[in-house]
Amino acid sequence: MMNALKMKTIKDDLLHNSIQSLTAFEQNIIDEITASTQTHNESNITRTNQYLSFYNAYPEIEWALLAHLVSRNSGWSMTDLKGEWLSKLLSEKEQKNYFRLLERANWLIFQDAYPQLLLYHYSIQHNQSLFHLLTHFNVSRFMEPIWNSFLEKQDRSTLSTALIMNEQHYIEKRVIHNPFFKQAVLDTLDFKIQEWLGLTQILFPYANKKKQNEIHFGGHTVHQFASISSRINFGKKLYATLFSNSKRLRSIVHWAQKHPHTGSRKDYWPHLFHTIRDSPPGKLSIKLERCQLRKGAARIYSPPLNIAWEIIEHHPPSPEDWFTNWDLAEPLTTPPVSTEENMKESHCEALSKIELAVAAKQIIFHRKV
């Protein structure tokens, strides 16, 4: 992962970096990156697509593929709020609050990470490090020596871990400890129930080479979302799992490239999910049995993102730097470790749990009426 000498070099660079006056060339780079970031940070769809496009161009930046896949899952979580089940469990106000949290985190991470990716692009294009310009995008000073070290050493694991750490710290105060999101979402019973039901999952879909219609999943289930150390460790575990098996990795990338992101879960399981509501809203019925539709059951409603939610405007993020002491860099010292989880089984179990939860709520509601 990282030896002591490399850690000392990065630490020394952190202590000595400073803002320099800009040349016309540098200002032009900043203007181009600012415009491109604004264009591609319009919605979860544009962000997700751009991460994959960047990974296709620079596969050595492995974090970009992880970001694409996690962002896909964020989109699915957003549309779940207007889909078959959560729309019956949550009030419209709760749905909107949950969406605002997911969208804000998704927007903030892209706003911070995409300029870093583009600075790598321009650094390669012009054969010189341009990462001293990170400060002009309010990117933490933690990342400049990390990127410069990557240009020299090409340590993919260290860069990916640093980006995972940086983005989780970036949303810590701005989302996780934001008073509105804490009160309206993270501290609510409904959110804790979702964690208990196992609905906070990150899926890496991929097809069987011989049976293209047979979808498998890599990934993991999220636990303790509100804990930053848990989120960083989870991100490291996701990264390690994603890149631990080269054959599976190729299948995941192939699937992602062949299936444009719409936000609907129909993207990976069209036999279960549909973008059109096939059954009347509010009708009580159990549709699933062992991840298959029961005989005569209509598919589960999972709308595309552009139908579920309108594009929203975001206010600029606060500029403070999360990196206040060297102890915060400690996760860099431990390598990501891959673990396996049967995500197909876990996902099927989670879907069945939420369907039963909806049925139980409707039965109780009708009894009260």
C-alpha cells in the first residue's frame, strides 16, 4: 500500500504547498474545468455517465469506475422513493427529503472529484503536473501530494483510497452532519428501518458470459451509514472487491458499457422491474417468490430518474478544508481488503422484506380504517 518513505514525502508536501499566482494558460484550464463540471453535474444521470466515460479514457484511475457504479446505485435509490414500495411506506415529504439527501451527496462528490479527474487529464495532455490548481476548486490540500505521487508511482490503490477518504470527509459536515438532513432523514426511524431491511446495498451487476440474460452481482450491504469511519472502510472494501477478480471486473465493465444508466432497476432486472406501472397504485398483492414473479403478477414499478424527479438547483458548498491534522490520513496506511458477499441472495432477501413491510403497513392501515 504505502511505505513509510512515501508517507513522509506526502506529509512534507502537505506542509509546504501554497497558492501561486496564475498564468493565462492556468486560468484557461480552470475556466474549462469549471464549465465542464457545471455541465456534467446537472443530474445523477449525467454524473454517472461522465464517471464511466472518464474511466474508459483513463482506466488507471480505478476510483472513476467505483464512482460510476456507486452513483448508479444512488440513482436506483432515488427512483425507489417513487417506485412500487417506498412510495407506499413514506409520505411525499419524506420521499422528497430522502431524495434531497441523496442528490446533495451525489452532487457534492462530483463537484469536488470531477475537477480532480480533469486536472489529471490536462496533466497527461500537457505532460506536466497541474495539481497545484486544486486549491482553486476548493479541493482539500490533502489531495495535491496524493495526485503528484500517483503521477510518479502509479499506485492505484493509494489514489483510490485517498479519493474515498476525501469524498467521505467532504460530505461529512455538508450532508451527514447538516442539521436539516440529520433531523429530516438520518435520525428518523424510517431510515434506520431501511438499514435494518438491508435496502442500503451497493450492487455491481454483471452478466454470465454464456448466459447474457443471467445477471449476477458483486458489491456489499451498507451498515452504519452515519459513521465516517464505517463509510471509508466500506468504500475501501467495495474498491477491493471490485478489482479483486479481473475476469469479473471485465464483465462488470462490459455490462455497464452496454446498459445506459436510466435510474430504473429495470436496467439490470427487466424480468422483475418495469418503467411503467403495470398494476393499479395502492393495490395490495405479494408479487415476489424467491426473486421471481408469482404467476399472474405484474412487474414491480421502477421509474426512470427523469420521470421520478425534476432536476434541482444546488447552492455552492462551504469552502472549508476537512484536512486539519495528519491523524486523519490514517486510513491510507491500511490496504483495502476484499470480502465476498452473496449479493444476489442478499438483494432478493431485501426486496422480499420491503414487500412484506409494505403489505404489513397496508393491512394495519386498512384495519384501522
